[in-house]
Amino acid sequence: METSCGMVVINLGNILILEYPQGHWDFPKGHIEDDDASRIAAAIRELEEETGINDIVIINGFEERTEYQFRHKGKKVEKQVYWYIGETEMMEIQLSHEHRDHLWLDWEQAMEMLTHIESKEVLSAAQEHMKQIGRY
């Protein structure tokens, strides 16, 4: 099973979502590499590689896991993604070649714009976690 890590990025109550070349909207995420110290470290590295955001504070107590399947070159691939929440004050995004566009949206707009049900469930869980800790 492939494993990736991703981040729900919050800036002043707005959520960062990225447009992937296939046309879907999702959070920043990517594969764990051998030299990543942890899944959180992988999520932070991927965030910086894909957006240029290098100043992020991880919100403790949140880890969600999604699982899905897709086809790549005719082969079925099973994938799991571990999700974290991070807050940043950086608004400027330097998109990598892996993405076509980005948006900062409020929670409701982000929910509408996200393509996959798994991502919508992660956003809902992230919002609930932030409410529970008195942040939004």
C-alpha cells in the first residue's frame, strides 16, 4: 500500500486547497520518503515543496487516515494518507510544477470546492477538532 501524508493548512480561518493537474482540488500531500523522521515531518516537507510554506505550527492531537484506490498505468493502487492540521501566517504561495492553482477559502467554501469525499471528511474532522480546542 502506498502511503502519503498531507496537511490541512489554516491561515486566519482560511483553508488552503490546491488544484492538481488532473483537475481535482485537494490539500497539499505527498509520499513519505526514507529520510522523513515521521509522518508529520513528511507532511511538513511536502507542504514546503508544493507551496513554499516553511513556517507552519502543527496543531496537536489531530491525525486522520484516509484510504482509497485508483488505477495507474492499468494497475490498481491502494493508497493511505495521514492528515494533520497546520497553521501559518504565510499567504504567498509558490506553487510547484505539481499543481495548477491554489485558493485560500473559508471552511464552507473549501468544503464545496474539494473534489473527493475523503478530503471533505478530513476537513470536517479538522474543523470539529479546531472547535473542540476552542480555536474556531
